Amino acid sequence: MRVTTKGQVTIPQHIREKLGITPATEVDFVEEKDRIFLVKRKREKPAIRRFTKLRGVATVKMTTDEIMALTRTDR
């Protein structure tokens, strides 16, 4: 395996499949004595992911103009 000028390497497909590494998966390098290990980072559940399943669920039957009129009332 060769390291590119940008410090990149390709993780072999069978390793990615075994560890469940997909695009955007976070990984860490762990140093132990004279060895370095690549490990899949434990998944954290940021608040944004909790709301992802609600995306597109709004059932308000108003047009965008009607909603904007409600939010832009003179006070």
C-alpha cells in the first residue's frame, strides 16, 4: 500500500465491509508501543441526527407566502 502526497491511503474493500466503514464514517488512529491501529470511531448521536427522521413531516397546509406573512407581522 502506498501513501499519497496528501497522506492518503485506500482502505481495502474487505476491511471496510468487515468494519462497516462507509463514506463519512469517522475513524481514529490509536498508537500502542511501536504500532498504529486504525479503528472505527464509536458513533455519537448528535442532536441533528435525532431530528433527521422528522424531515419533511410537516403537515401544515399553508403556502410559503402565508407562513411568511405570519412571521413578519408588524409589532
